[in-house]
Amino acid sequence: MLDYNAAYAVATIVRTGSFEKAAKALNVTSSAISQRVKQLEERMGAILIERGTPCRATDKGAWLCRHMEMVGQLENNLLAQLPELGDPSIGPVTVDVAVNADSLGTWFLLAMAAFTQLSDVLLNIAVDDQDHTADWLRRGRVLAAVTSMSEPVAGCSVTALGQLRYVATASPEFISRHFADGVTADAMVHAPVITFNHKDTMQQDWLAANFTSPPAPPTHWLPSTHGFVEACLLGIGWSLNPINLVQAHIEAGRLVELIPGATTDIALYWQVGRWGQFPELTRQVVNAAKLSLR
């Protein structure tokens, strides 16, 4: 039988980042919460928390945290029907969701806002490339994810959200400095590109799609969706940006498409575990996607 007091202690440590903060949240001493975790780890024969600053769940600890999220949601649903049972015993439910940075920077916050107006459930957003957010589901780190993967992760259901369109842009000054004779492969070799991180292959994929011999330009590294746009405006480099963020700049002449019409469409999907679907969150994610995606 699972020791739910100990399991909730693990989930609270992971959520707050430390044993001390978790003890304060649960109104117990730090030694008491440490003892709960130690006894559960000994019983399971596995480390559940990576001690550090902040404390993080191990893979097995993450699965336990997801279980506690589902238990909390089930308890809240039960109390909605049977308020006589009293207040929830494990406090507010926090749902972990993985989202790609460009969705978070363009449309996902609309879904988050609509959901939080209708629910007391809290959201913990993890950011990763859309090609890698499904890995968070596989490892049990999140209950749901916005991903480019159309095939369902084991135990998950999939809903198509639409396509996020990207255009390659740069400032007029950058264009005149690097592409005075046109946007050619030779010119591209010397024109700095902006790359989000080492998982980001979008710019390289765009080059491969539009040049017979794809050039390999030098790169600035900048892990920020809105920073990409600002860097283009300032003439630091060129990059692919969501059309939602740059359309007004293009119309005003502050940004220029490198190759007009050479767009990239990334299909996005909502994957959520069948064992903890949170239908209202799914509904708001789908509604927000309809307003912003193609």
C-alpha cells in the first residue's frame, strides 16, 4: 500500500525545489519530511529525489509525482460531487505540461489563462523544442505536451492543433549589408543566423529546403522566442520567426523576408495521458490553437 503522506512529501519537494520549503508548505519539520522520503525510498529501493539546488525528481520520482497529480484531481472531482467530505487532503493540484518555446510565446498563454479562470488547478510549464517535448511524456515528467509528434506516446491520446507558420526575416540594414547582390548560397555562408539552442534545426532545415547546396552560416545562440524577433530588428542576424510575431514588422518595413513565400509550417499536436486527461485543459488548448494556428 502506497504511503500517500510520503508520496505527497516527494511531490511537494519537487514542486517547491527544497526540503525546507516543502516542510513549510506541509506545516511539518524538515527532519520529518526527510524521514518520510527516506523511508519511502528505502521501501521502494530507489532514489526518488536528486538532492541539490533545486531538488529534482529522478525518473521514478517523476512517475510518483504524476500519480499524485492524478490523485489530487480525482479527489477534487469527488469533493465537487460530495462536498460533505471536507477539504482536499493533499492541497492544490499542479499539472506538469511541456510546451515548445514558440507556442508559449505566441498562443499557449491564451489557453493557460482561459483554463486558470475556470479551474483551481495550477500549471507547471516546462519548455523544450517541439521535436523533444514528447520525450517528457515518455519519461513520465509531464502529463501533457504540445509536440510535433503525431504518433501517440504510449498511454496518450493525440489531438491535432494546427500549423505554426514561420518566415525567414532580417532587418533592411542586414539585408543591404549581407545580401546586396541577392540572397544566394555564397552570401548565406557569411550572414550570421540566430539559433535557439543545439536542438534547434529549423534554420538548417529551411536552408536545405531552399538551396541546392545548403550553406552553413555562422550562428549566434539566443534561447528566446521574442529575443529572436528583437535580434532580427537590431540587425544581429537572420532567423525564422512565427508569422504571428513578425507580420506587423514586415508590413511596416522593419523586417524583410529573405525569400518571399518560402515559409515553413510546423504541425503541432496536443498529447495527454489517458490516465489523467484534464478535459477542460484540453478544450482550452484546442480553442486557443484554433485562434492562432493555421
